Amino acid sequence: MADPMPAPPPKSDDRLPYRLRGQLLSSPELALFRALTKMSEGRYVVCPKVALNDIFMIVRPNENVHYFNKIFRKHVDFLLCEPQSMKPAFGVEMVKPIAKSETRTADQFMEDLFLEAGIPLVHVPSAANYVLSDLVNLFQLALTKSNARPRVDSAADSVPMCPVCGRMMVLRIHRDGPQKGKEYYGCMDNPRCPGVVPLR
Ligand SMILES: [Zn+2]
């Protein structure tokens, strides 16, 4: 008896709510992109807006979860890569020529991030156009800074292997006993394997 459900009226706009942005780079970014491309002369590929997550990996990720947030959804303005391997060679950040104190903490984190991973980070004050020799000087400065930085001990980057069976170890916490609450490495094959390594 009831009338069949009427078909919903056709929507005026059934498209997904995405539209193309006008351009990938802002005018100051575009000016620096062109200058970097010219300066590289084919020795580097200039990649704009590269996600930090694509450049860096986190060592011992189960111990360093909160470090993920520090790089998640962030990018470096430009990454210069070697053309054959696309291995990163330089990071480039545009900085405001004035009011340097504003973003000091973020700058320092980026600086430490790049330098500790062994790749120079070049800070370029944004300008309408660039003198190539000035850019080269900034790259030299960053390279000198990077070379002065002591290299991290890569042995500490990896999880130890079980001294009993040789399998990978995982971070665990003593549930009870005199060591209660303390972290240690236990064999992934625990409880079948008793292998334990104290935390450094
Ligand atoms: Zn084991």
C-alpha cells in the first residue's frame, strides 16, 4: 500500500571535496627552488617539500614512540639528492630574515635532527632573488658545521641479539622482584628462551 520510496533528488555536486591547489610552491619558495636548481648544475636533484618521515627512520621504534610525533606531518623545504641514487645530500630550510628568536626551538630540533643523522642543513634567509655565490657560502658553512659534529655510534642504534639463541630481543619491564619497573631486553622467544640483556 505504502508508496515506494522516492529516489533521492540528484545532488547538485556529487564530486569529492578535493580541488587542485593553484601551485605547489609559493613565490618565495619558487625563487629559491630556481636558484638551488641553477646552483646544483645537475649534481643534485632538488626535491621540494619532502616529509621528514621519508628522510629519517626511527631506531629502536618500540622504545622511541614519542619521537615519531616530532617528525610526523613535518617536512623540510628542500632536499638535495644525488641524482644516481637519490641519496639525500643536503637539507635546505628557508628562514625569516628577521625575528630570528620566534621559532628557535623548532629550528634547533631540525638542526639536531639533520646533523646527528650526518646530513648538513642549510638555512637560507628568504629573499625575492638569490646571489649564487651567497648560496654557495651558506652550503659551505652548513657542510663545515656538519663535519664538525661527532658521528653517532651506530651500534647503539640496533636492538641487541639474544646471547642464548641469537634471535632479536624486545624491550621488557621487570614485573616484580628487586628490579621491578626496570626495563631490560628479553629474548623474543621468551619464555622458551631465558636470554636477557640489561639496558645500557
Ligand atoms: Zn633467545
